[in-house]
Amino acid sequence: MNKSSALPTSIDEYIAASAPAVRPILKEIQSAVRAAAPLAEECISYRMPAFKQGGILIYFAAFKQHIGVFPPVSGDPKLEQALAPYAGPKGNLKFPLDRPIPYALIRRIVKLRLKQNTAKSSKKGSK
């Protein structure tokens, strides 16, 4: 991102300020998340694009060699196994730019996080 420009205040601004080669990937991630969680709110948090609904569902960001996806995924052993090749430090995910981005896995992550956030907020409401 261009350091001299103001920090982006929306995901669209973040994408527009990203390297041209990565913009279509970021747009596709945005679409994948939107498909999995149509009611989620887009925001910028920790200087990264994020979607929230009952808490953060997913953060994603473009780096030189990969797309980073945060936070770590847990609670679905099959999904965790499918994501194992992409696991980076602290369980965050790294999708290399020189390989196809697994958009279907990103949708699965969002659906799991949405389910977890909904369960968490319903537990809070019942107390």
C-alpha cells in the first residue's frame, strides 16, 4: 500500500490501494465472505479488511508473497485439517500468491466463525 496516502477506511479503499495484481484476489475474498455471511458488516480493523457479525468473523490482508487470513480457526477438525498446509505462525493462515487461493475454504472458515459467534452471543443472552 502507498504509505503516503491516508489509511483506508473501507475494504474497497483497501483493495484500491493494494497492488494491481492482488486486487482481483482481494475482491474475490470479499465476495466469498459476503456469500458466506451476507449480513456481516465490513470494516477496517488493525489496518486490515475485516467482516464482523457477533464479533469478528475474519480479517484478511495482502502481503508480498501471500494473503494472510486471521484469526486462527478451531472447532472443526475437518476444516482444520484442510487448512493445515496454509498454517502460519500462531495458527494464522497464509495463502501463497503463486498458488490458487482456496476461496471455498475461506467460505467454510466464515461459516464456522459465524456459527461460533452466534453460539457465543446466544450463551451471553441466556445468562
